Amino acid sequence: MKDLRIVFMGTPDFAVTILKHLVENNYTIVGVITATDKPAGRGRKIHQSAVKKYALSQDLPILQPKNLKSKEFVADLENLKANLQIVVAFRMLPKTVWQMPEYGTFNLHASLLPEYRGAAPIHWAIINGETKTGVTTFFIDDKIDTGEIILQEEIDIESDETVGGLHDKLMHLGANLVSKTVDLISKGKVITAKQPEKEEKSAPKLYPDNCKINWNDSLDSIYNHIRGLNPFPTAWTTIYNKEEEISAKIYGIKKINEKHKYDAGKIIASKKELKIAVKNGYILIEEIKLSGKKKMDSKSLLNGFSFHKDAKMC
């Protein structure tokens, strides 16, 4: 068994669960690298990353470099004398950093590589209507998510699953896979597999443009798109209600397969129900947030908001 000294690199809640799992299972964490503190919110208060908050609670040494190539950071990292680095939801590392430890640097990625390399693999798996996904550990190389695979574990995607639910499942699955990977490294039993150079499906960053709902898409495509962005960063649309233009975020939905003669985007509202006409059916909206308002269920919205008979979403 190798005596491992681990540096952990990560930023969001997803990474916290993996770090916590390592700490609670008595792995030796000699340092934590995370994002710098940033002002956030209306008050522009200084915000610490989720990983930093947890690391502080455990009295773990923390480094927050602005520049991963700076001499000061590289020297501080070397002083931690780590022989293994683990990366979960962090930045792309320069070669001087990922090559530093004796036993390498591995990453946990929330897809079954080589599919869905990139920034938003959980979202795109649902958006594209996949029925399976998983987690992968791999040794980092000089490209994004292309290194040699160590371990993978697969999980089903339920037909009504949202990105929020799948995120949490993969987070816990990933924590176990990281432990298995560390154990293999400590025993010197790692066998890796090369990835193909090309992937058929990618997972690019999400921006307002690719989060906007296209009501001319098919029923299934719209349904997958909305649940693949629920609850974050959230699919959105513009409501044209007589002379009003209102931006709205769409959360909980159901789909209804039913033929009709309405144009795509037509809003059909009653006292109890809000649905949008699409090809071969309707999207039944259960949760919605109008710009400047709180998120609410559709029944609450309909109690205090009136849709014009020609109202539509675009």
C-alpha cells in the first residue's frame, strides 16, 4: 500500500460531497485548491466557494490562486508535498501542475467518457434524451476530458428526471468512484484505457441563448430541454400577452401527447391549468417564474394573472 498525500481541487457543491467522502473515510488531504473569493448577490458581499467553506470547517490548508501558472502558486503547491491530486469541477490545469505529483492527477467527470466532454455533461445528457449516463475517473492530460480512463460507473436516467435530481445521484455515485480509484492507486493496481480522440456528443457551456425554449421543436425535445435545465440554470421563454412582453423561467412540467390545431407556443389557460401547444401535444406547466416575481405553481399564478385569448410563448 502506498502512503498517499492528496491535494483536492474543486469549487461547487458537487465537489464538496467528494471531498467530504474522502475526509470521512480518513484519506490524508494535505491541501485544497479552490476558486478565489468573489463579490456576489445584490449586496456584492464576498462569496466563498462551497469547497472553501467545507475545507475551513475541517481546518484543511487552502490555496486560492488567481493564476495557476504563477511561480508563487507552484511553489506553494510543491510545499504541500502531495503525491496524488484529485480534481472535481475545477479549472483546466497547466502541465506543470497536473504533472507534479508522483502518482498523477485524476479527474472525476459526470458522464461516460468519451461522450459529453465539456462543462455541462449532466444537463446535456437529459437535454439530448439519453436514458443512461454515469461517472468516469481519468488521468488528466493536456486536453479537456481526454485522458486515459481509470474507472466508470453507469446509471439510468428516469424519463421524468430533472438535472437537479440527476446531479445529486451522480454526485454520490462519483464520491464512491473516487474512493475506488484512490484505493486502486494506493495498491498499484490501476489499469487504464485510452479514449478515442473524437466524441460524438459534447457538453458545451450553457448560455442564455441555448437555454431559450424553441416552441417549434418536437414535444419530446421541448420536454427534455426544460427538465434538463431544471432547476439550474433554467429554461426560459418570452410571453407575449396582448401588449406585454414578459420573460419567464419554466421549471416543473409534464407532457401531454394529443393532437390539436393550435399554433406552436399558443397559451391555453384555465383557472386550474396552464399549458402550451406544441407539435403533437402540450407542455403542462406546473412551476413558473415571471420576471420580477417569485417562483410559483401555475395555479397560484392563474389566481392573480390573466392571459389574453391570443397570448403565446416565443
